[in-house]
Amino acid sequence: MELSKIPNIKNLDSNNFFLLAGPCAIESEEMAMQIAEKCVEITNKLEIPYIFKGSFKKANRSRIDSFTGIGDKKALKILEKVGKTFDIPTVTDIHDVNDAIKAAEYVDILQIPAFLVRQTDLVIAAAKTGKVVNLKKGQFMSPEAMQHAVKKVHDSGNQQTMITDRGTMFGYQDMVVDFRGIPLMQQYALTVLDITHSLQQPNQASGVTGGKPELIETIAKAGIAVGVDGIFLETHYNPKIAKSDGANMLKLDHLEALLTKLVALRKTINTF
């Protein structure tokens, strides 16, 4: 797939990696617009092709009292407003077949969560909307296995796919990134590295997922060094009060410094 197939994506002549970034979940219109505005400002300055990311609902939660969303339609309309206001593409994750058609009315890319990427009916439903489909590699799956998820999309008449690696389970409460998998998965589709969820520490006794955000830059640099096509990250102006995944998110104030380093590294890598 070519990035140019994504509606309203900018800065394609820069030869930079592309970026999927935004909050974990849509918490309010004000919050989404504030984060999107800052991300657009930074990515235009650095000439990075940019896609706004936000979950319209959180279906995979550790506890029943965890935040799940502000209402499906309300959150989807906010995503639509972000896209129209800033003239940028948007992506959200879906969790069941009915979500595919519903979300496709409001966003440009449908994302299949890692835990659900083997769910054939869900993958096919996303594919049949005609939207770009972002397949997150299951924490339990090998890079080679992702070719079958991609093929499900293609066999459904949709050639617009990308793969996002979000780390592999290492024991019960940690993730590791096997960078050998990136060039392998690039044989199947554009490949993105999720530098947020790769640093998760799931299955905590408290029922709240932990993380290692201090290693975001390390993982991101390594991904750029091995030639990943895109970077996925979650960001928030105050991760401590974020309603979901605050333990893993990058503070919005730190985003420009990180991306500046990654752009410089990308340029260096491209000279070889």
C-alpha cells in the first residue's frame, strides 16, 4: 500500500516516517482538539505525514470499573471533527463486526486491536468497508503469522493494509520488541512500530496496566534505525490524569523534541 492512498495525508515528499499519534481514548472534544492541534503544528513543522489516533471506546479493560468511553457516537463525531478541522486523516480501533460499519462513517483508517487480529469476521468486516485497515500484531503472534491477517484483508477485496508491531509477551507482565520482525513484516505491508504499548506491563495485581514511558525514546530510535515505515504513539498533555493507558503515554510537551531526534536519525539512516 502507498501512503498516498490515505485521504488528506500531508508531507509525503519529505521521505520521513509517518506518524499515528493522539490520546489513548477520546475523553472530550476539548481534549482531542487540543492534542490534535499540537500534533499538527509539530508534524507540519518537521514535515512528518500525520494521522490522528483516538479510541472511540475501550472494550478491552482489566476491571469493570475502568473507563470505557464517553459514548460511541459522541466520540466518533469528535474524531470526525478533528479530521475536518485540521484536514488530516484519523484512525480508531474497532472491536466487533458492527463497529466496522459504524466507525467507517467517521474515520479514514480502521484499526484491529492486537488481541482481536485473528478474529476473521472482524478483519473481513473492516476490509469490506473499503477503509485502510491497520492490523496490530498480536502479542502472542510471530511476525510471519501476520501475513495471514493481511491476506484476509486482501482476499476480501481491499489492498489497503498496514501492520503495527506492539511488542511480544515476555513472561506474564512484560513486553519486548523483536526488531528482526520489522523487515520481515514489511514484505507483507507497510509496518509501524507502536512505541507506547510495546512498553506496557500488563497483568498487574492492581488491575491497572503499568508501563515504562522512560524508554519511549529508546524504542523509537531503534525502530527508526531498522527502517520502520511509521511510528505509533499515544500522547496526552497530562498522562497522570489520562483515563486510559496513562502509564505508557508520552507527555505532549515532550513530543516535538522526540520527533526532532527521530527525523534527524531518519535522515542519517537514509544517507547509507
